[in-house]
Amino acid sequence: MTQRPFLPPSHDNVVNARGVMMSSALNKVMSVQEQSYDDFLNSFTYLSKGKFFQ
């Protein structure tokens, strides 16, 4: 059996793959439920009251 040499992906394939990954990442970020500003601040208050900050 003859082994075929490894061919790196073409520039177009790299660009297309990058576009697909960026689109997927953007969709994941945009589909996350919004968090209220108060909840955001409370998460830091919770951290500051933790055992590591006593």
C-alpha cells in the first residue's frame, strides 16, 4: 500500500474553516441568556464573601 504525502489544507479551506468556527462561537455567545446587572454585581459580592477573602 502506497502512502500518500501529507498535503496541508489550502488557504481557502483554512479561511472557510475559520469562518465556520467564528460563526459557531458567535452563535453560542449570542444565545446565552442575558444576565441582569444586579446579578452580575452580586456574583462579585458573593466572591468577596468567600472563605478565601476573610
